[in-house]
Amino acid sequence: MTIQWFPGHMTRAKRQIEDKLKLIDVVFELIDARVPLASRNPMIDEIVGAKPRLILLNKADLADAEMNAKWIDWFRSFGREILAIDANTGMGVKEISGRVKLLLREKIERQIAKGMKPRPARALIVGIPNVGKSTLINRLAGRSATITGDRPGVTKGQQWIRTGGDLELLDTPGILWPKFEDPEVGFKLAATGAIKEEVLHIDEVACSLLQWLAAEYRGTLEERYGLADLPAELPDIASAASVLEEIGRRRGCLAGGGHVDYEKAAGVLLRDLRSGKLGRISLEAPVI
Ligand code: GDP
């Protein structure tokens, strides 16, 4: 999905989420485990306010396991509730409902004290495009999903999905915008496929990616493309471009005259990253 974010659109998206917040008990903030900060909305704290929130580090299967653990510690150090999941296979998804019960414990206890039977918690999934919102909704809904119909106050056409556990989900997630004005964030979102690569030059995205990989995942890079003696650092775009050229040559990405087609080579690298063929790779490390 491509969305053109302009100020009016952002205001509308924010307002739509604020309307939905009135109907729910808990927000699931979905972020991409490979780029936990770049995939966060810059206004998320303001938008969600005091509503209980569970951060879901999705696509944890594609991210570096060690880095996932570091990010979980990092978010917890700010008092955030966080869980790593893979919405595609369902890893971690079963734990969500238990975490929600902990988050809403006081509210549930108050209901019980009043002699009420606690009702299922109502949740809204929010996140930037492509972070996995629909996949998670489908995963939580599973085969046992029953759509429970319109309720008062819910925008026409919106429905609650019963998830089998003690959870009800609004069937339309809240779509948020990323911090795309920051070029570093733009590169990370383009590399992971969150924004269309046409927005940026694919060969520049590949070169920035190679700089990160050479520093953090040198062995992986050397092994995957048969590169020997890769320098520990690619200090500038020119040095990264020469590595991209080498990858292109080895992968037969040639244009006329025996020259390497940089765009094709960049395509190979980015496909390998996104499909997990390069291994589990994180593109951001927490600063502690
Ligand atoms: P949405 O725009 O936020 O609704 O994102 P989608 O649910 O459409 O997911 C975008 C892409 O990410 C799809 O190709 C999904 O298959 C993929 N995806 C979603 N969650 C995961 C995950 O946990 N792991 C992996 N490997 N891929 C995922």
C-alpha cells in the first residue's frame, strides 16, 4: 500500500485513531523488529495518551535474535510493555492475551469486585503501512473468528472480531505515518520494504545497507556473495558502490558492454535481505 502523507492526511489519520480509542481498552502498537524506532510513528505517545498499550515487535523472525532481546530490555527500561512476535507463523501471538490481562489487571479486578463478569478486552492495532497489521488481525482471528457486528459508537462498516481468547479486535487497524522526513529513517524503511523503493534511489538504499552490513554483519555479507577481505568499514558511498559492483558482477547483473547494472545488483541485495536469505538482520541497535 502506498499512502501519500500530507498534513491534512496526518491530521485525519490521528483523528480517526482518537475516535477508535474511545471504544477500546488496549492499543497494540505494531513495530518492525528490524527497525524498531524507524517504524514508530513520531506522535504515537501523544496519539495514544494514557490508554494502556502493548508494543508488539513484529517480524521478529527476520531480525537478529540478540538484537531483539536488547530492544526488549531497552523498551522495558522506559516502563513499556513489549512482546516479540512473528505474525506470519504465530510465534509469540498466543502470549498477547495473557499480557493484556496483566496490563488491565486493575480494571478487571474492579469489575470482579463489583460482582461483574469481566468482558473480553477490546483492542485496536495501530502501526505504519506494511508492518503486519492485517497479518496479525488474521492470525488473532484464526479460524474461530466470529464477527460480532456493529456496536453503538462504531463507525459504520467497522466490526469487532472475537479472537477465541478473551480479546476482541476492531477489524480496521489504525494506519500511522513514519518519520519519513529523516533520510536515515527513509533508508531503513526502504530497505525493509515499508516504503516503496521508487521513492528513493534503490542503488543508494543498497549502498547505505552495505555500509551497515559491512560494519555489523561482515561475515554474513562475505559468505553470501563470496566476497573476500571486505573492509570493516565502508566510509563513503563510493566504497559501498564498489562492493555493490562486485556483488552485481558475481550475480551476473550486467548491462551492455560488460558493465554492472547497479539497480539490478541492488535488487538482488534487497530481495535477499527482505526474504531472510541474508539471515536474521537488524538495521537498528538501541543506544544504551
Ligand atoms: P499492513 O500493511 O500493516 O497490514 O501489513 P501486512 O499485514 O499486509 O504485511 C505486510 C507484509 O509483511 C506481508 O507480506 C506479510 O506477509 C509480511 N509479514 C507480516 N508479519 C510478518 C512477520 O511477523 N514475519 C514475516 N517474515 N513477515 C511478516
